[in-house]
Amino acid sequence: MEDLKSKLNEEKERIEKELSEFATKDPKVKGDWDAKFPSYGDHRSEQDENADEVEEFEADVAIEHTLELRLKDVNDALEKMEKGNYGKCEECGGDINPERLKANPEARTCMNCAK
């Protein structure tokens, strides 16, 4: 269990570090991050730069969303550990195979329910 907790905490730190490179935590909404709008300069007449900024922002928002979902799963798994119900399938209530948890510590369902 300690190995899984350590793995989850490492993953949490990695995700938060990656998010902090292009986003900031929203202090008003728990677990929400906001992508920063990139700025390539103040040349308003440079349409190419403006288009590049928008394109990068759109990509960052998509990555932010994916990382937020992953971070939520990691945080949920850590919370389950604290409450003592980690490793239980959210669908059937049965035990999640320890090998599945080793491969994916934030797994929410057993293999039967994951299908």
C-alpha cells in the first residue's frame, strides 16, 4: 500500500509541475487550473503572432483539461486511501486486482466492470 501511495504522490507532483508550466491554480475552484494566454509580444499588427498565440492557447487548454482529469483521479485515489476504501470497484464494490492497481494506482473499477 505504501508503494502505491508513494507512486500516486509522485504522479501528483509530476502533474502539478507540468500544469504549472503553462497554467495557474484557480483559487476559487478546487482542482481547477487556468491556462495562461501566451504572449509573443505587443505587436498587434502581427497577425501571424496573434494566430500563433491563439493556437498555442487552444492546445494548452486541451492539455490542461486532460491533466486536470488525471490529477483528479490521483487525488481521489489518495483520498480513498485515507478513508480506507482504496482498491474497491466503484461499480460492483468488489476488490480491484492488486496487479491492476500496480499498473494503474488510480484505477476506479475492476477489470470486469472496466469492459
